[in-house]
Amino acid sequence: MPAPRIGIFGGTFNPVHTCHLRVAEACRKALALDRIRFIPAGEPPLKRHDLAPAAHRLEMVRLATEHIAGFEVDAIEVRRSGPSWTIDTLDALCAAFPATRWTLILGLDALLRIDAWHRPDAVLRRVPLAVLFRPGARFGQLAELSALAGVDFSPLLDCCGRDPEAPLPLTSADGIRLTLVPIPPCPVSGTAIRKALTAGTEAVEGLPPTVAAYIRTHRLYR
């Protein structure tokens, strides 16, 4: 059997919403991944006052994905004490499943902040990265990041200033593997959802029905 190809899709999922699901499926198809593994952050390094408890966020992701083929949920960061450092999660997954071909999925905005991450050089070289972007992305900033100094950006320059229309791989001689992945636009945002829930809105656009019911039952974001 060939080694499974699994995308790691992390985040606070505060709460998980339909755009998370659409983005994950778009990435799975674009990169021919076998599965997407959702990993809710237990304790994000940057504290947030509006963050629902980790156990609730984990359960909401489980409810949102339980009937979607190719999606699975991992509680590794919720179970682990201390800050949810990405490199710790990658090391643990690679050690536990050495035959799996992992890909770390993150947004372009997250990659642009990678110089401030915990052990960014280790993250960049541990597994390939899929970098998601929407039309109008500004890729010139990538070449300015010290962590990406060795990446060959010539394939991106060959796009003549346009956004790539298909997944575009970029590599460095010392082991960095990035693939820029275009994703469809989605108007839903976690900030808008939390604001609507706090205001007491009954029907909030962008929430899977099971997640909306869970939020009502546990009176989250009130």
C-alpha cells in the first residue's frame, strides 16, 4: 500500500465554520491528499479573551466533520499541556506515523508571520507546506522573509505578476518545500460569527447546523 498523504489543518477553530470546511476540501483536491486532519489548538501561544475552552472547540470540529469523507480530527494539541507549538505537533506526528507523507496547511498571512514562530526553521524543513491564498495575494513579501532566504522564487516570477492559477511548488536547496495553493473566496469569518453570537443572533450564517446547536446548548460566546 502506498504511504498515506495527509494534510495537517490546525487552528483555533473558534468556532469551526463552513469556510474552514471548504478550504480544507479545496486543498485536499488540489494536492491529491488522502485525508485532512483537523488539529484544534489547545493553548495558542498568544492568549485570547474570546477563545472558547479547548474541549468545546474540539467537539465542535468533530461535529462539523464527522460525516465528511476524507476529514478526521486529532486531539493531540488539546491533550498536551502548555502552548500549542507547531513544531512539537509535527515532531509527534512524524514519530508516531513515520510512513505517512504529511503536509502542513497554513494561510499566506500565517506564513508571512513565520519569523515570529517558535523554531521557524525547524517547522519549514520538517514537512512540506501548503500555503493557501485568495486572489489578490501579495507574494513579494515572501521573498523578504529571512526564514525563506534560500527559496527559489523564480517560478512565481514567471507568473508575470499574476496570482498562480494552479498549485505552484517552490523549494530551497536546504530542504524547504512550499506549494502555493489558490482557494476560492469565502465571505464567512470567525470574527463576524462570534460578534453575531455575542449579540444573541439566533441564525448565524456560516455555522454548520450541528455546531450551531452545540453552541446554543452550551451557551458559548455569550
